[in-house]
Amino acid sequence: MTDNGWMKSYYAAWDSADADEICAWFDDDIVVEDVPTGHVAVGAVEARAFVERALELTPGTTYEVVTTIADGDEFAAEWIMRPAGIRGTSIGTLRNGKVATNRDYWSSAREKKEH
């Protein structure tokens, strides 16, 4: 296992809603895939457009990171999108310390409240 502390900073960038801060984490040849919607962005320009659209569609969103795993250049993170309560997982790879691939899997079903 490798250090996965970088993921706190990565998700903090998403929480900031600052496209520049988020995209600074991306490799120039990044591939971002939102599996439930079928959207794929290839390269820095398309990835930035994806980020800007996501920020526009989900203003005020933050990510509660539940679990992170990193092994070499591979990573996974389980998260809850707040305030909507949407649960999801991101799986990807790094290249030279930057996100090279990122696949998001999520469900629009809201998290269940504990009784």
C-alpha cells in the first residue's frame, strides 16, 4: 500500500468548487469517466469542461470521503456527496503524482438514515 493522504487534498479541491484547483490535480492526458451517465472526457480541455459543468450542476456540493485505498499508482475512494446524500466511488490511476484516469460510479438513491 502507498500513502493515500493526497486524496484529502484532492477532494478538498472539489469542495472548494475552484476549477483551477481541481484541474491542477489532472495529468495532461487524463481520462475522466462518469459511468452512470456514460460521459467520458479525454484530455485536459475536455476534463476542465467536465469539471466546470459538474460545478455548475451541483453548487454547494462537498464530498464526505468515507474510505480511501491506494496501491502504487492505483486508487479508490468511497464518498458521499453532500448535501444530496448521493453515495459513490471513484477508481483511478496516477501518473507522476497526477490523476491520469478517474471513473466515478454512483447511484442517485439517497443514503439511508440510521434509526
